[in-house]
Amino acid sequence: MAKTTVEREAMQTAGGEIPASGEAAASGEVRDVKRTTCCIVGGGPGGAVLAFLLARKGVDATLLEAHPDFDREFRGDTIHPSVMEIMDELGLAERLLELRHNKIRTFTFQTVAGPFTPVDLSRLKTEFPYITMMPQTSFLEFITDEAKRYPNFRLVMGARVRELVEEDGVVRGVRYEGHDGKHEVRALLTVGADGRGSRVRRLAGFEPIKTSPPMDILWFKLPHEEEDPEGVLGRFGGGHGAVALDRFDYWQAGYVIFKGTFPELRHEGIESLRRSYAKLVPEFADRMEHLEDWKQVSLLSVESSRCPRWYRPGLLLIGDAAHVMSPVGGVGINYAIQDAVAAANVLTEPLKKSQSQLKDLDVAYLAAVQRRRELPTKIIQAVQSLLQRQIIANALSSNSPFTPPLLLRLLLRVPVLRNIPAHLIAFGAWPVHVKGERKAL
């Protein structure tokens, strides 16, 4: 009787490395083939947390990260209460908070009527009534260092995935290019966690449904001075918006513009950007001279999208690979991590069983992950879209000073309703907890 792919691979060497086979091996292109239970592509928050959760439960997990390190400019650094509660369930919150960080308890915007605070996390019933502002590099290094405590975790940096390994319509792993040539990883399950530009998503033929938020954001750095306040600054007015995120050693400054207007702004020259930003944030006017060239500016083309289907046999998408989130509310990292926790909750035991019984993973489990996470994603994307259309688009289309809608201001005065925005930002529409680890309240 012919053996299944899983059976053939299980008969290979116990060390997890098997001879290259097939066309790739015949051509001499692939240096080696390694076997794992779950191959996760993308070492961002979702991929790193999923690899850690699987490894700690005894599932072999290989994490492939395309870059040689985790250091990136202008990536999200917000860890919301939902993630801090997950870290607490795992016994990691205390050590995580030993790393350098700030705590943000409110979102406050300056308006013509004075400060406007649509989100106040301090009233929430949680041990972590704040957003933890921490460099994403620090968080990723922390999680992967924790994962390295388990012998069944493997991290490969500089692994640029080029192909999916497919047999009879089932994804069996990936081929990637490293610093020393091409390699292959065979897996029962491949997870695409490689962000908004997901190569895994493209290779698998998934087409996300896209919407077009009304804004783009220009990111650049400004010097941080000793007497500066901590946290986040936010302003709207004159048809533009400004945000400044405290990065300890510098400010990550964002300039919000109408979508598609960057070429016009660039044509006006860097001085125009300096003047406009200084007008919105006058306390930074004396340091705008540090912005000398457009090479210092990165354009974030804001988008929002969602794949109708997040899986196929042998493959699952999570995080921005499955659903690109708008930066409104800074929830992208937290939804990716919640996806990872939900996936680990559903898949850990089936992966163990499939491996021990030499059987393919039933696609029904992958469908279950999407079912658990799709509705919360749709809800938060709908809320983001509403805010973008009703507030941000109006603010960007008007040269008048920004004034929050009257209805919103009235709703935030009602005790029963005023915590809804904070709860959505903090926990999402459907909080996720680590299976078997939730602490008693």
C-alpha cells in the first residue's frame, strides 16, 4: 500500500533533517529539507506568540522571519489590555513590564472647545487599565527568548519564503532562501503571519476584499527632549492631522493627509510639511529643522481588508495576512495576537494527534479558527470605517479647526455608554484567553 506524505516524512531521520527530494533536490537548488509540525512564516507579534504557545505545549514549531533582526522603523508599539491579560495568564506580564515602556490611559485630542477624550481606559475593570507603549522589537525579542526555552522551538532569521510546497492540493510547507542558499521546511500546518503584504497569502492565491480609508500617514522622527511629556499627542485641524508617539529617545511623528495627496505635498517641498506639522504641534516647531529631506519620511498607505477565506488544506492565515487593520485605535498588533491565541487554543491538540497518528490535519479545525476570529474582526473594522468616514474624513476635508460631532460628545457623557469605546479599543469585540490558563477574577 502506498504511504501517505505524512507517513513517508515520519520515516525520515529523527533529527528532523531529511534529504532533499523531488525536482528541487534533483536540480541541486535546495540544500536541505527539515521537518516540523507547524511552520509559521512571519516573526511579527502574531507569528511569534503562536510559535511560543505551540512550543510550550509540546508542538514542534519553526518560525521563519525574512529579516535578519526584529528592528524596524515606524512599526506599531501598542500593547493593549487584552494582550497584557494574555501575558498575565502565561505568567509573563511582570517580566514584560520590567522592560522599558510607557503607559497610556487616555486618548486626548486638542479641539477648539478644549481637550476631547473619547477613550479613557483608566475606568476599565482590569489589572492593566492602560495601553503599554513598548518598542515592538523589545516585545518580539522577549517572546522569542521565552520560546527558546523549549527544545521544540526553532527560529530562523533571514528566511525569505519563495514558494509553497504543495502536493495534491495540500500545502506541505515552504521553500525559503537564507544567507547560505535555499532550504525547505515540511510541515503538517503552514501559518502565514507575514503581515499586510503577505507573500504566503499571494502564493496561496487568496484575494482580500479591500476598502479605501480616506487617509494616508507620513511618518518621520523628531528629537525627544528631557522636558517633553510622555505618551501620545494628537491634533486635527486645517485639513490635516498630527500624532506624536513617545519612543523614549525620539518622537515618532505622524502627519495625516487625505489619501492620494502625497505627490502634491511632496511637490510643495519639505518646508511645507515642516510648516504644516509645526502649526498643528507648535511645541515641536523648534525641532522641525531636523526634518531636512524626504528620505527621512515614510509613507504609510492606509488600507483595510479582509480575506473571505483564511485557510486551505495545510495552510492558515492570521493577523494582517488575513485581515489588514486600519491604524485607527492601534488595534492591529492586538488582533494578530488574539488570532494567535485562538489558533493555539483550537489547533494544539489536533496537531499533536495528527502527528502521532501520521494523519493530515483536518481542515475543519482551520475553519474553526476563522469562525472564532472573523466576527470580532468584522466588528472592529466596521467601527474603524465609521470613525474614518464620520470623523477623520470630515476633519481632513475641512480647513476649519476640528470639532468632535455633537452626538459623540453627548454619548460620552452617559456613564453606561462612555466606556464602550475604551472597551472596544482595550479588548476588541470578543476577548480571547489562553485555554486552560485564565486566572480567576
